[in-house]
Amino acid sequence: MRIAIVTGASSGMGREFVIQLEKCMKTIDEIWVIARREEKLRELKEKFKGIPLKIYSLDLSKKMDVNILSHLLLAEQPEVRLLVQAAGVGYAGSFADRTRQEAEEMVTINNLALVSVTKVVLPYMSCPSNIIMFASASAFAPQKDFAVYAASKAFVLSFARSLNVELTKKRIKVTAVCPGPVATEFLDKCNEGQQEKLMKKLVKVEPEPVVRKALVDAKAGRDISVYGTPMKFVHVISKIIPTGILLRFM
């Protein structure tokens, strides 16, 4: 059985991936959708009339739930054609003002869970296949008032690009998706209690074109996907302008 696995599938970018996979992946038999909120996954399944969905309510920040995924794969022995890791969390505000729980949650979900899921799923990935990991334009440079999140996404970008090279002989392509602000529930939660910066409001985009470009870039074997001229510009200047100067503006 050929499958795609999408984490963070209950809303935002993960949900948009599930919607678009039906249109562009005709070679898979089933999509495994994973998220903490089972009711949201069931709503998605009820509305989705394309490829069959199998829902798993799992909290991937917990080792026990990652182990459940491991056991499911062992029992089913699927051929994983695509792994989309869209689960993530972010909190804006200075590091000193955020709680320890919030800081640890960002690292646990954005990094530890992502690495664990990759390790668990990789043995079942067929040749050829793709892994898509959600990083962020925040990965391009450190950001004040977004320190932990930006650092966690820099980790994702580095990990994805390295893994892409390591897995070349297996014909498994890894793509890091690096969008700027996207109009999703994630962004609302991220900015809760904080005033959204004007610049981020001006460059905010909808999920649909970001995901569409990510799928195109993944199919082309690119190790990074950056949607939109503003974020492409940020990507370029982050390589040219010293970090100390960038920190004053980002």
C-alpha cells in the first residue's frame, strides 16, 4: 500500500497539504493524517472526498505517541511515498517574557518530534519519494522577540538540507519549506497577546500558493522552497548583510 503521511494535518499548512495532495498525487492509496485534535481530523475526513484518509490523533511531542506511530508502521508495512511534517508551534515575544513551558514546547515539537518522526518513517520510504519539512523564513537569520522559534526553524532548515544530500543515493528528496507569515490559525496563536508587526502584515500570504509551490519544488528535487518575492529577497539579503544589522530590523 502506497501512502502519504501528513503531520499537523488538523489545520493550517498541514490541512492545505492534504487538500492539494488529492489533486497532484494519483499514485498513493491512502493518506495518514496526524494531529492532536481528533475532532478537526474527523471534520477534514468528512469533507474530503478524494484519496481515503486514515486519521490518527497523536501528540508527537510525546515519545509514547511517536512509538505508537512506529508500531502502526511496523504492523501495516506501507510504502511511504511522501512525508509532510507540518506540525509546529511558535510564540512571539521576548524570551524573558515567555514561559519555560512555551520555550520547551517550541523546541520539542519543532525539532525533537520532527527528528523522531523522520527516523521512524524513513525505513518505510520507497524509492523515489519525498520528505517535506516546514521551516520558515525565520530560519534565515536570528530574530529578536522570536528567538527560540527562529532558532528552532534554523535547525529544521539545516537538518533538511543535510538529509537531502545524505539520502541522494536512496532517491529520497528532502525539501525545507520557508514561508514568511501565512494567514493560518498558527499565526493567530503565535501572535496572541502580541501586536503583529506592520511589515509582517504587509507580506502575509494565504496557505494555498505556499503549498502549491512546495509540492512543485519537492517534485523538482529542490532542497528549499521559498514562496513570494519578499521572502526571496529576505533569503538573499540574509546571506549578505551581517547578522548584527539584520537583528535591528527583523
